[in-house]
Amino acid sequence: MSKLLHVSASPRGESSDSRALAGAFLDAHRRAHPEVAVEELDLFDGKLPAFGHLAAQAKMAVWGGGQPSAEQQGEWDAARAVFDRFAAADAYLFSVPMWNAGVPYALKQWIDIISQPGWLFSFTPDAGYSGLIRGKKAAVIYTSGVYQPGAPLPYGADFHAAFFNDWLRYAGFTDVAEIRWQPTVLTATRDTDKTAARQRAAEAGSRF
Ligand SMILES: Cc1cc2nc3c(=O)[nH]c(=O)nc-3n(C[C@H](O)[C@H](O)[C@H](O)COP(=O)(O)O)c2cc1C
């Protein structure tokens, strides 16, 4: 059975705008593909390990062609377990609200944990980075309260979709669908915008 992993980067639970769209996407996807198992990964459930001194030392040891030390091995293994859960899926849905023009810190923490040499990417001085996540597709839901593409700078800049789309490219994804609902707050038409966004999410979910 193929597996779709929904990676949620909003801590707002039932109030979450991106989760509402993810729900529409997943309901439609389940109807179109009942054979696909959907798994939820809540990045704000408090279970992500830290990626600090020992893990960063381990990364640089591996990057230099070596091995983590005995002291570093525990944090390196904890990072590997997070990567393995990610890599076990065949397809991905990401729910990504904008936080301070970028992505929520739990998503950045997760990215910093799983983006390791030999796991997510390889590197050569001649060719640069190559993503190792190949042949898998992704869909991303982007929400922001005020920012929208083309907005004047006082309404925010995009280090959000720009960053996350680039991480997907760096990881090796080439087949990426985007569903945007922007803005979710600074608008007099929130309810109709939400209905339209849920509709777009459902269409993307049944096509996915
Ligand atoms: C901590 C935090 C930071 C935010 N920063 C921004 C921001 O920089 N620009 C913006 O347009 N909206 C910002 N917002 C608003 C959210 O992006 C917006 O409400 C979005 O719809 C939330 O999605 P969610 O309900 O799935 O969490 C922020 C919200 C929070 C909670």
C-alpha cells in the first residue's frame, strides 16, 4: 500500500487555516485513491529531537567523510529516525503557514534534522548539491495572514514559499503542486476566500 505523509507545520489545531485546506485535500484524495494510506506528522507535537552541539558536530564529521563519535552517535541516530519516517512515504502533503515572513520554526527544525549528507542530498565540488529524494511527488499548502504575492513590501516579503520550494528542489522533488490561500486575515472576503481555497485544495487532492 502506498503512503502519503501529511506534514503539518501549524500548531493551531482546529483553528488552523492550512489544516482546513489539508482536510479538503485529503478527503478528496482518499475518495479518489482509497488504496493510499494517509499518515499524519504534527511538527508541533513536541516530539522533534533537538539538533544542537553534538548533532551538528556529527553532521560535519560525516560531511568530511568521517563518522560521528560515540558521544555524538545518540543525537545522530535520533535524527536518522526522523529522516526514516519521512523517507518511508511515497508522497507528501505539507501544510505551511507563514511565520514572520518565513516558515514556522518547527518546520525549519525538522528540515535541519533530516537534511543530511548521504540521506537527503549528496554533494560534489564540481556539480554542487544533488537531492536524493527521487521519484516522489509533493503538494504544499501555503497560507499567510497579510502577505500575498505582489504585495508592496510593507505587507511582507516571501521567505516562506520561496524558502520551502527551494528546499523541495534541493531535496530532489521535481513534481510539486502548490495550493495558496493568501491573505487569510487581511481581507473582507475571508469566508468566500476560504470556500474557494478549500475547493482548490479538494481539486488538487483528487488530481494528486
Ligand atoms: C507566529 C505567527 C507569525 C505570523 N507571521 C506572519 C507574517 O509574517 N506574515 C503574514 O502574512 N502572516 C503571518 N501570520 C499569520 C498566518 O500566516 C496566517 O494566519 C495563516 O493563515 C495561519 O495558518 P494556520 O492557521 O494554518 O496556522 C503569522 C501567524 C503567527 C501565529
